Amino acid sequence: MIITGGKIVLRAIEPADAKLLQNMINNETIEYMLGGWSFPVSSYGQTEWMRSLRQDDHTLRCMIEEIERNITVGTVILSDIDYKNGTAQLHIKLSPEYQGKGYGTDTIRTITAYAMDELRLQCIYAMINEFNTPSIRLFEKCDFQREGVLKRRVYKKGTYHDVFIYSILREDIYGNRQ
């Protein structure tokens, strides 16, 4: 199944995506903006990681592909999908050359609508490093609200940083009718 937005489609990860995924994980700027950490990933390591992927009812991993030119611009993940409580965490990564062009906005709106309309989730949340201003602006543009702060949760370049928690609820989108 392909999930369609206005400018993008969300599709399954394919073996041909290995190089793009490897480039994004090895990109120092992208890695700095995200939580956690990573070691450099080789072509072999990327291929082995992709081979290890298994169907998981609690994680949805998609590649973001521009409709017009069939160019893959990034990846989006819904993780920790909790069907009982109706929640999931949203992660998005765009290649630097595709940032600021509307792909992130369309992707977040598309995956959020899919999560709420098809998976019957009621809350989508994201954890964003305090210094990741582009992501903060992106999620706020998509009507996510800042709910809280996890103090000194991420260690980057010799300093501990806060992490902001953003979320959107079903009623934020549909009102109280659902």
C-alpha cells in the first residue's frame, strides 16, 4: 500500500534505498539534529540492517518520494505504535537538499492523517532537540503543540541539551466530533 499526500507518497523501504539511507545516517548535520547517536555506517552495514528488517505491527517505516519526479527525498517513521492507548511517535528525516521545500509539511500531515484515520490513533508525538529550530517550526506549522521539556536528555558536541515534546491530538484536527 502506498500512502499519498499532495506532493509526496509514502512507500515501503526497498533495497534501492540503501545508499540514500546510508548517506543520511552518515550526514553529520542530520545526525546532530536528531536524538541519540550513531556510528559511521558502511554499505555492508546498511545492507545488513535492511536485511534484518521484519514486519512489525508497532513500527511503520516509509520512504518519502516526490510524486512529480519520483525522487526519494527522505524517510518517515511511526514508532512505538500503541493501539490500546492510541499513540505513536513520529520521526522524519529529509535529505538536506530537499529541506524547506514543503516535503516535510506534506509528509507530517499525510502520516498524521493516515495514523488517525486508518490506524485509529488519537495522539501523535515527536521529540525534538531544543536547538533543532527547523524541526520545531515544521511541527508547529503542522499544528503540533509543545507539551513539555525533558531536561538535559541529549548529549551533543560536549553539551547536554533539553528535548521538547510536541504532539497533536485527534480533536486538534477534527474537533470534538470523533
